[in-house]
Amino acid sequence: MGQGESKEQNRPSSRSSTLPPSSTASPIPVPSPSSRAVDVPRIIGEEPLEGADFQPSGLPDDSTFGIGASTRYDRPPRLPLPIEEELHLPGSPIISPIDTQTTDGDGDGVIPRRISVLSSTTVDDDDLGDDIFTTEVHSLNAPTVPTLVVWKGDTDKVYVTGTFVNWERKIKLNPDKQRGGYSATIHLKPGTHHLKFMIRGDQTTSDDYPTTVDYAGNFVNYIEVEAPPKPITEADIIEAVATSAIKAGEVAAVGEPAAKPIDIRAGTRVPETVAGQRPSLSGADGNQSSAHGPPDAIPQGRDSDRRLKAPPREKVPRPKYNSEVPAFLKDLESNENDGRAERAKRVEQTLPSPPSLPMFLGKSILNGNMPHKDDASVLLMPNHTVLNHLATSSIKHGVLATSGTTRYKRKFLTTIMYKPTTPNEA
Amino acid sequence: MAAPPSASHDASSHTAVSHSNTMTGHEAQPSFVAPSSFLRPGSASRPGTPAKPLSPLDKEQIEGLRAIRAFLKVRTSYDVLPLSFRLIVFDTALLVKKSLNILIQNGNHHFRISPRLCSRALGIVSAPLWDSKTSTFAGLLTTSDYINVIQYYWQNPDALAAVDQFRLNSLRDIEKAIGVTPLETVSIHPLRPLYEACRKMLASRARRIPLVDVDDETQRAMVVSVVTQYRILKFVAVNVKETQMLRKPLRDLEVGTYTNLQTAQMSTPVMDVIHMLVKNSISSVPILDADGVVINVFESVDVILLIKGGVYDDLGLTVGEALLKRSDDFAGIYSCTLNDRLDTIFDTIRKSRVHRLVVIDERNHLKGLLTLSDILEYILLEGESPDEA
């Protein structure tokens, strides 16, 4: 998938707010990987989410939310245009009565509501288990989920519009004899959709659906559509193994060649993750569960599975840590001319380099484009993987700026703190 | 919205937005309901007179106000916040002059890699303060603090060296030294209704209010954001279509200041203008030419331009020279006439960063000044009895 593909289709595959806790597919409260010390040798099935943090090459866009992000939104905010042009009608969520006279669902001219953007870079972990990326890929072509949209209340005509039709069309809700009120079944792709109801030409929000605010400050309802459960494929398993193994390899003790951990980890992990997926897929949607299924719970016999499940739970010995500084590091600094420094440098070169900064952490949303020229406090939606990381700026004129992005309820708050580097000067 | 209100309720309670004769404040004063005869000569006996029948225009206006108030009572400050937003916080140990630079830079998208988007009008003009010694929030830094620093320097010209080294934690001392009552630091929880936030702001003459919550991990107070009157009014303008029902012209409303306006000319020393700002607790001074035509407005945010870089030499300039320091893409002064109505004003608020409108006549002479505080006060309180919460 590429950026082009994401442009064509609505991309509600992720959302601007977190799943409400009471989703039908019970999400397992997996502790975020960042808050747990990574136990390298003893990776258990609880942590398949680690794979979620790592972006496989198949989806390069997820990391480039600085520049490429605009293509991932349903309706990219039209940055070069001044704000006057964005809102053609008085009060952009308002359609003037003339426009709503069209009785068919098409082209009621509410084109300016492009601002309702959803972040496609925040992927909620709860309902997208291990196959987080495959699901994302699939969601583009995913079969849409017929979703019932209900308006309770007495009125003549009810229409609904939203991001799923790019705010350009309205869909009529028919009177619902059983439930009262009006309803319609709309085929929606999995993800978050903003919507608003139109009663007698006026756009309103419904009290029956949760509300949020989009980039333009428009007050809208939203619904979350869950992806239907999908059968696990071999590709998924290999993906899960690879991503988790690579992550494990990254934190492996210095000195271990990267190739080795894959086999061992795979051996320990796959039975858990596969077993973990089986029971979850049999019932609920593709949520990962923390069950350590016994290896023989794998119903399908596949060569890779059998091979890997043979050693039940091989424990890799923990690397031993101590607090003595290796001699060669001290020698590096040595100024004596007995060749120790040179030898130390040579030793240093044989060491593997430390892992580099994951690429999504390299692009702070503070450095990105401003979605709103006029409002300097509005930022792009952060990828959830950068939350709770500390970023700093270079020290200028004795002032250090540090910043971190956290969630605040369902929004994201980036706090930048400016501090002097020498508080007691003069 | 429900049935139209009864005529008797509203006509008799057309008490005015307050501008008592002694104060020239454009902002709200605590006595909200002092009757005003500024716009309606001969209506001084109005509070006692029986109700005049309401025109459809009046009724629509009342309906519009009701709808807006209902919206404000339901929505919270949290709703106004963007989905992903930034908050700038200053450590109180920071030097005042450095904090200035940071504010200016953040208006210039400081964190951008390409500086091509050159100087803009100031994007951010205030920031919460954090005292790292006590790990608590220590108030809000606003333009009035910078004005106070200037006042202090003006009164103590020999103290330049000290002024240069002022840190943000000495702002309270400066206020005491120049005899200014500090602005009350109000704050509000983000989930309280917007109506409450607006009432608090109006009561304390603050033009912005920090949203304070308790961090659930550390149990400490945290500032979530600072919400300004502009942001709230813009939120209303975007989301409440009933703003289009406010079609009474300004001349028939009691909103804004029309008497005892402080003005200056281009040749007026800028310090005099700053003194006017402080003495009258106002946020802007219209600049007129010799014929009384409005040619500019000096706003309190412009003082930041004066002391950019910690240089206080520019305080001797005239206000005309000081205004030249504005950046090239300054949006300009917004004006309107007495025929304009709040529906179009809300439109303007929605589309641009308006903080005040100069009310002029056909010959561009100054008639009055309409600020966001005035509009907010009118929206919240017009037609309501004084003790209504």
C-alpha cells in the first residue's frame, strides 16, 4: 500500500480517540511495553504487542507523520489556503437551507467540511492484536461492516453525513418501526468515523453517540467500527514472529549476534502467540490474549509450527550484568602512549553499535507542519508510540526546552517546558 | 429551542452591560447590571417602564442568545481544546527577557526546521509558570506582566541592570513595587461547563483562564491548557448556528464602550499610551490623526515588541514609531460600524483572529470600541437578572 492508495479511500482505520473501554470485544489490558521492563530471555505471550511498536517495511507511512501524514487523512487540511476559503458557508458545519433542499443524497455542497481529519497514525492496540499491520492493510480493502446508525427522536426527515462520505453526501435514515426513531444500516469500514445528523436542514450532534472536536473545532459525533474477526494466516504468524523477534533482538545483550535470538525467541514465542491467537480468534475479534496456550493447542499442523513448538519453553540464560567498567573503556580515555588507547579503539570498533533511535521518534510533531496556520497551539496527531517520551531542543541562549506528549482524556497534550540551564547565574 | 420567551420577562430586564461613568474600562466590571444610557439617550427611566412589545428582531435576538447560553452550559472547556495541542510552560527561574523571546519565537513556529515561514504576529502571548523548587504552578504569565516590567523600569530608570536580570519569579515583587494589584489567578477544571469558565473570566477581568486538573499519577496539579476568550467565542462561532440569529445592530444593543475612550495620536509617547493601558485597565488605545480619523490601534500585545531582546531603549519612542515594529504580516485592525450586527461579527471571529473591533462611522471617526470581553459579557448576561448563576 502506498500513499496513493490511502488517498483514494477513506482511511478511518485508526482513530482520533481511544476505544471506549466497554467495547464488545473485550480488550485485554496489556501493559504498554514502554512501562514494563523488557525481560529479554523470558518473553511470554503477554507481550505480543511489542511487535506493534515496530513498523515493518510494508507500511512506511506510519512513521512519516511529519510529512506524509497529510496524505493519510481523509481530508487533508488545505494548508496553503487562508482560512477564509476553507469555510464557504456561514458556520461551516451549517448547511444553508438552500443546499439541503436536494432530496437525493448527493452533492449537497458541504464540501468545506474537509477539516474533519482522523489520525491514521494512531492505531489502537485493543482491537488489532498481533496482526496489527495486516489488519491495517486489510482494512483498506476490508469488507465494510454494516453498522446501524440510529436517531432517536421525533422529526420529519433525518439524514446523516460524515467522514465516511467525506461530508459531501447525506444518507437518509428511515423510520424504524421496532425501535422508534430513525435508523439506517450503513456499510462502514473499520475505524473511527465522524458523523453529524441533519434535521430539517440543520446539522446537529446526537446525544446518543459520543462527541469530539475535529481540527476545525467542529463539534461532531463519532462511532467506532470494529473490524470483523478474520482468520489467521501463515503470513500473520511469520509477521508476528519476525516483529517480535526483531524487537527481542534489539534489546538482546550486547555481543549476541542478531540471528541467534530469532530462532530461540521464535521457539519460545510462537507457541504462545499462535496459541494465544487461536482461542481469541475462535471467539472474539482479533484481540490478542495473554493466555499461554499449551503448544498442543495448535489445531493446524504446519511444519514451522511443529518444529518450533518442540522445545517447550526453552529459557535463554539471562545475560549477567555488573557494575565494573570494562578496562578497555577506561583505556579509551587514557592519554598514555603505551598503545592502550589504540587497542581500546580497535576493540571498540568490533562492538556492535547500539540500537539507533526508532524512526518514529526522530520526527517530533512539534517539528511538523502546522495544521492550522492561525492557531499555533494546534498540532498534528501524534503516533501513540511517541507518547510519554521526553524530547528536548538544543540549548539556545542558556535555555533548554523539554517536551513530552501525553494523553489527556481523549486528546493529546504536548507540554513544552522552558528552563534556564543555570538558574542561579548572576 | 423551545417556545419564544414571554415578552414581559425580557423587555424589563434589558439592563445594560456595565460601563459606569467613572471607569473607561473596555473590559467587564463586576457590577454587570448598572443601567447604562450610553446608547439610548432618554431611556434612563427604562428599568421602571412597562414592557415595549418585542419586534421579531428582538425575539430572534433573545432566542439566539438563549441558544448560545444553552450551548455554553452544556459544553465544557475540554471540548474546545484541539485534538492535539501544545502548551508552553515557563520555569519561574527563567529570565523575563528570555521568556519574551520564546513567546515571539513560538509565534514564528520556532520548532520548524525551515524558517521560511518568517515572522508572524505573535502566536502565543501567555504561558503558565512552573516553580520547580516547589513543583507547583505559579500563575500565568501575560502581557500585563511585561507591561508591569516596563512600568517598573520607567519608574526606576537606574535599575536597568536589575531589570535585565529579572526572573519570572520576581514578577510578584514587581507588582508590589509599582503598586499594581495582581490579577486574580482564576482557574477551572476542564470538565466544567464553558459557561462557568466565562463567568469566572468576566468576574476577574482575566482574558484567559488556565484549565487545571489533577494528574492521576502524581496527584499534582497540572495545567492542561490555557483557554482564551477568543478561543471560546470562536468555538461558539463555528458550532452554534444560532449566532446567525443575532441581527440587531450594535446601535440598538448595549455592548461595547462608547464614552470616555482613551485615545492617542501617532506622536504621543508610547509610554503615555502604556500608562493609559495600566491606569484604565484596558487592552487597547485607538490612535487618531489630527482630524479624529482612526488610523491605528495600539494593543497591549504590542508592548512585547518594545522590549524584545531585553532592550529598553525603545521606550522613548512615540507610539507611531513603536507601531512600526510590528511584523509585516500583522493582520490589521478590525473595524465595524454601529449598523453591524453580532451575526456578522461572529462570522469575522470565526474566520480571523479578532480581539477587538473599532466602531467607526462613515467618516472613519471613532465611535467606540467593542472587545471580546464585551461580546462575551453581552452573550452571557444580557437579559439575565443579576443573581442568576
